[in-house]
Amino acid sequence: MHPLSFDVSRYELQQVTVAGESYVVRAFEGIAYVSKPIDLSYQILNFYVPEAYFQGGEINGFTAKTAPIFFPNYIGGYMPAKPGTARPALQGPNAGKESTIAVALSKGFVVASAGARGRSLKDAQGAFSGKAPAAIVDLKAAVRYLRQNDAVMPGDAEKIISNGTSAGGAFSALLGASGNAPDYRPYLAALGAAEQRDDIFAVSAYCPIINLENADAAYEWQFGGVNDYRKIEVGMLDFNMVRKEVAGTLNAEQMALSAQLKPVFSTYLNSLQLRSTQGQLLTLDADGNGSFKDWVKHYVMKSAQVALNAGQDMHQYNWLTVHAGAVQDLNYDAFVRYSGRLKLPPAFDALDLSNGENDLFGTSLRGAQHFTAFAAQHSLVPDAGLADTKVIQMMDPMHYIGAPDARTAGLWRVRHGTLDRDTSLAIPTVLATTLQNKGYNVDFALPWDVPHSGDYDLDALFQWARTVAMEKTEH
Ligand code: DHB
């Protein structure tokens, strides 16, 4: 048998329970998705199919042939990630809850979840084997495997819908933005990935930690002037962990860095020439004020309105003006102080190379490097390296959206809670607005008071996924 052939007979039956109802599924677990793997603990995928599809059944309007393939990754903090399972998590914030995969199956989706290498991984010789761009190469290889075997695997490989949170949300977005981009081909070839397309149909991303080259400035655009912080321990970057926060106040040097970085964001934002859905040019002045700030604020107000409509008591937010059932205004700076600073400047490219992002951009021999010119210039580490420009681009969905040699997914759903301070609200807003401006279909919202997390609105997520998939089936 060809090493990348799907073996239809290698499964076990599993029972999943969702909302008190039981479903039987065929679980094909631990499938190697490349023929020359580097680490078979991670370069494997789990594939789940509702048993009903093998009996000619229909679920939620889908059949074995038409069902979309939900493609969740479980990457957190850029660490190595195992493929997801249909079982409830044993630990972390979602312990005991039914899994996202089980919910997807109950709604008629076929599920493929790929593991991926991550920043801490080492090979037998002790060299790092999961630094950038390893994880995105792995996810692309898994997509290629699904296409290679589309004729024998239930589900439609032309309707792959990726999902992920935080670092995993970043990879979900990157997978969607960079379909078929030639930059990744040598890496895919080295792993013996299937010779297939790797573009996908749709993206779901929760709080994607993206645009790392501009994220430090974006963070200070939002939090500049907020000097008190509650910082997370670096070992707790991953949204899957219960986090411990340590309170403090920026020192004079950190305040100076913040003041230097903040106006850099206005320059970047203005260079994008983004427009609102009404066609207004979105800009910022050197103080960070302007139509782009109003645009972010309008998304926060929209979120407050949704919460109000759902019956939430909004009186506690004294910086919100509500009249006759309508959110009329929001004091943006008071809202920012309420949400609070979580990271110290520079928020991502740490001057002492101590952040997870520094570690992501290491090489096989070097643990961590810088990835912005600013941090490299201000580095506290003698001879600190700067990551390769190409590799930095290969980790950034912004670089590929609508690029002539990439096929960007047409359908996007992006969520970032208003209480999520792991990156600036400007980052998902720039992503969504760029996609909109380039003609992609985006469902973007900032759910009210939701902290750094994902998969918290599964009914709405799968409703969206079903709607976009049905439209494709009918056309
Ligand atoms: C994650 C969180 C972060 O704050 C970050 O900078 C990178 C990744 C995460 O939860 O995956």
C-alpha cells in the first residue's frame, strides 16, 4: 500500500454523547500524513466519521459525500500539539465538557484533526525540530493527505473548514490565507507530503495571535498609557492552561518603549489604506486617534448591543452609555483601562528573547531569536539572532491574503473577546477589514467580556459552517 493511502478498515467504533444523545462514530486515529515524518507523535491525524454515513444516512442535510470536513487544531503557545479527539478534555478550562469534535460530529460534520510540531520539540540528536515554519507545513501536509484520499474518505475535501484558538487560531488563519503558496513547497517535499493542493474552503479563528511584525506596536496603540499590568507567567502562554497573573507597574524604560512603539502602529495602519464597510478611509494620527480607532470602537459597541439584546445587565460598565435599549456611546479609553494590560512592551518580541514568539522563531540550533528590527536593535541579549525574513513572512497570514500565488479561503469567521488582552483588538480588526476590502466573506465579532479563549459558541460556529457549506453544495 502507498504510505499515504487511507486504510478504510483501520478504525474503532466510539460512542460520543452530546446534549444527552449518543452517536456512534468510526474513529481512524494516529494516521501518518507524511511519508518521511520527523516525529510520529505529532505528524499524525485523527479522522472521525458518523457511523450513519456508512449506512447511507443523512445528518443535518449532509451525506457521506457532501459533508464538510471540520479541521480543528489544538495548537497552544506554539507548542507541539497532538491531534484532537472526540473525548472530553481531562484537564484545563474545558475539563469534563463535551469536546468540540463531538459536537461537530453530532451536527453531521466529518472531522479531521492534525497534530503538528511545535517550538520545544527536539529530534534524536537534540536539535530543535519544530521551530517556524514547522507547524504550518504540518497542517498543510495534512490537508494534502485529505485531498489525496478524498475519493475513499467520507467528507468533501473541497469543503475543509479549519478551526483553532490563539496560536492555533493564527495557524488556522495562516492555513486559510496561504493555500498553495510556493514558499512552503520545499518544506512539504522534504516531508514527503502528498502532491496535492493545500488550499482550504473556510477559516474559523478565535483570537488569532497573528501579524507578529506589527503586534508590538498595535499593543502599545491600545495599551500605551496603561502602566499597571497583570502579567502572565511565560510558561502559561497557552490558552489551554489555567493562568496565573502577577500584578505590577511599567518602569521608566518600559514606558519609554511603549511611547516609541505606539506611533509606529499609526504609520503601519495608514500604509494599509483600509476602508470601513461604508467606504470610509481608516486612518490614525500620531497620537493613535482617528477613524480606525472609531472603527474598532464601533465593533466594541456592537458587541455591547448584542449583550444588551441578550438581556445582560450593562449597568456595571459605567463607561458605556445606554439609552432606551440602545448602546449610544462608549468611552474607549475607559474601556481599555477596564480590560487592562497583560503584556509588557514589546509585547511579543521580548528584548531578552523570553517570549513564546521568540522561541517560535528559533532555528534547529538556536532556541530563540528576534523577529522585528525594533527588538533586534534594542536587544538585551548579545549576538541575539534575527529570524529569516522569509520564515517571518511564512508565519503571517497578512502576507498571503489575496497574494497572486496563493489561493486564500473565501469564507472566514473571526472572534476575539473584548476582554482578550493577549493581543490588541487592532490585530483581528485589521485582519477582518483586510479580508473584507479584498472581497472575502468575513463574519467578524468581538464577543462581550469574553477573555482569551475559543470554542465558546459552538452552536453559532457550526450554524455558520453549515450555512457556508450548504451554499457551496447547492451551487
Ligand atoms: C498564545 C497566547 C499568547 O498570549 C501568545 O502571545 C501566543 C500564543 C496561546 O494561547 O496560544
